[in-house]
Amino acid sequence: MSDPTSLGPAILRHAESRPDSTAVVATGFAPLSYRGLRDYLARCAMRLREFGLDRDARVAVALPSGADGALAIVATACAAVAVPIDTQLTAPEIDGRLESLRPLAVIVPANGPSPAREVAMGRGVAVIEAVREDRGKLGLDLSAPKIGAAAAEEPDTAATAFILQTSGTTAGPKLIPFSHRNMLAAAARVQSWFGLTPSDCCLSVSPICYSHGLKVTVFTPLITGGAVAFPLSPSSLDVDEWLGVLKPTWYSAGPTLHRFMFDKTKALPNVRSIHNLRLVVSGGAPLTREVREGLSAALGVPVLEHYGSSEAAQISANLPPPGPFKPGTCGIPPTDTVKIVAESGREVSAGEHGEILLGGPTVTSGYLEAPDLNRDSFVDGWFRTGDIGSLDAEGFLTIHGRKTEMINRGGEKISPAEIDDGLQRHPAVAEAAAFAVPHPRLGEDVAAAVVLKEGATVTPLELREFLLPTLAQFKIPRRIVFVDRLPKGATGKVQRQRLAEGFK
């Protein structure tokens, strides 16, 4: 039997070979088997065709994060083009997304308030209601009037499966089409890294409307035949529920959640006895050594950092033993997927910093309706990430920050991540973020915002003295401010620009 070329057949092959195996579990609901998932996907596809939506129809999904929202996105992507919408956005923000995306329809909850519903109706966009027919059963039925005339043709490998919007932490959101081919290649890569099998279950707690949550923690488990587990609330960490009741074998999230997990589990002497985890994956931003080592010690499993982007999915990862692993790096990228270049375009030597360019089968074909942006972002088939990184002599990739976030202090280029790491090594510091501030003579100078651990005290002078043995003098922040929390975007990335704006 040939390999499937689109998401629907890739997922449904498991319903043929293991129909009674669990596909989705969620607190408060009966588990959904692969047979049940097959029936759900078929029912949703039939509904979309009845509404007049074909494989190229853009259908926005404005349902909260969780099992039902994820299933609606998966079902839509298998039959049409899914456009996940962050339901935490305000009505004006959703209006801006719908203006740029121009979907034919928007899926919203049948009951309760929905800004997306109001915005869609105001724009004349068809509304599809997601209706729960059985309170204890996963999967929402769809109800809508006739929208158009649909062709029965199913998606092929080059068709767009879903369109993602970047979180917009440094600029307005960009629209990223991700094809069936892209997603199948991304899932195969993650499967090979972590040895995923049908016996694995992934805890899904990252926002499903953004790249990491959708690609890594929803589609990858289903494509590889494992299960996806959804807690009652992805924002309220309950160790007994998340690790004990749902029994995942792995989870992948950003550093903020890992910090919460570490804080919750480090004081639980029996935590290893209640979980089935075999690995933990971290991405989106650097993970502090304290959290990486502490969480690994508390859970007794490897904590593996990886690197990817919304435009290219996961590119590189540290692997579980006995695979290649080097703390503080993002592992060794597959051949012909990463190169590091200087501003001139020259490929740099081992250890030298430069911009990270990405290639390979997981890279998107380009941003939607943005020819100028595409000319700037793609060079000879390589995607320019804007991230600064380096490859060491062994091939391990290290991320040093964003090109736009680099601090230029009188001609000295400084990576904020390097300062973040130095500050976070201090025992009183929970989180830190360095950023550029204006300087009348140098152009830019270094400042840092610091979140202290509960009950800890330290002065800016003491922190600067702490950094002196490990950082060059010109990298030491001239100003250090203490804050209750760092501003972060929806995906957990620190918004350094917002910190800098407070100093203008």
C-alpha cells in the first residue's frame, strides 16, 4: 500500500488497521477511537460539501482551544482549508484577520457569545454553527445554510491544508499556507526524532490556533497513529489530571509552561509514580538551565529543546538517549535543512553567528498575497528566518536571538539571549529579558527586565557584578528594572519591543 499523500488518508489508515485504538481523550468525555474519528471526519466532510464548500474553500474555525476545537480544525483541513482563529482576540483583531483571510465561512459555537460570529455577520461571511449533540461525546456537528456549489474533488498533496497567522509579536500577522505535503513531512520528522509509535499519547496544552500547538501536538500524534490528550483547561495546570488521569507519554510546550510544571512537580515526592512520560519537548524560546535540569530531575525523563518556525514547522531537535543531545542547543538539523549566512550571503564557518536559513520539504511555498515580503523572505529556495544562530563543529544548532532584536551598542552587536541566560543563572532570578534602549552617543545601549523568584531579593548592582565573570563589559546591562511579569505573545515569546517602548 502506497504512502498517503494527504492528511485524511494518513489519519484514516489507522482506522483500518486499529479501529478500536484511542485517537483522542479529553477530561469529561468518553474517549474517541480511530473508528469514531473516521466517522467524525466523514460526517464533517459531508456537511461542508452540503454547505457548498469545496477543497479550496477557506473556512475559519473560531472555537476555543481544546478537543472540540482541535477536531474541528482537523476535520476542516482534511476536506477544505482550515483557518484557525484565536478566540482570545478582540472583535477588532478578528475583523482584521477576516479582512486579510477572506474566508467563505466561519465556524463558531452554537451557544454563547462569540465575537467571531458578530464580526462574520457584519462582513456578510456565512456562519457555521458547531452543535453538541451528546454532552459526553467528543466532536461537534455542523449546521449552516447553503453557501455555494461544491465540487466533490478531495485535496491532493500540494493543496493547502490550513492557513496559520503568525502571532504578530514583532509586526502584523503574516498568512502562512501549509500544504498536506508540508504537514506529512513535518510529522514524519518529529516521529523519527522521538520514536513515536501508536502506543504514544501526546498531551496537547499549547494554543491550537498557532503553529506549534497544531502541528506538533495535534496533527503529528494523529498522523503517526498515537493519541492526543486534552485537559479540562490548558491554562490551569493540574498535575494529577494532566499526568495521572490523562496518562500522556510526552508533551511539547513553551518555556513558560515548563516553568509552571517544574514549580508544581519539584516538591511532589511521588510524581514519578503517577506519570507515564518518557520525554518532554520544549520550543518557541530558550529554556533556562534551571528549568531544563530541574524538570528532568523531577520527572525522571529527558527534556529536549527543539527549533522551528511557523513557516517551516520543526527543523531541529535534541534527541532522547542514545541520540545526539547537547544542553543549550537545539540538536543537529537534518542534512540540507539549515545554513547560517552572514549579511553578505556568505555561508559562515562553524561557531560563527549569522542568519538562519531553512530549506526542505516542510518549508511553506510563501506568504499569501505578499509578493514583496516573499521576495525578501525567500532566497534561492531558502527561507530567511530572521533568527540569529550558529552551528558548532559537531553540527549542533544554537539560537542567539532575532535579527531585529540584536542590540547595536556603538557597533558592538549583542545577542539579548546571551544576557537573558546570564541573568537567569542568578539564584534570585526567575525570568529575564534584555533589550535595546536609545543612547545619545552609542545609538543603543543594553537594558534588562528581571522577574524575581518569590521571596527573593537582589539589587541591580549585584546582578551586574554577577554577570562580570561571564560577559564582556559592553554586554552588561546599564539599566536593570524589576517587573512582576514579562510581556509575552500568545505563543509565549517575550515581546522585547514592548519593554523597549517603556524607555522611549
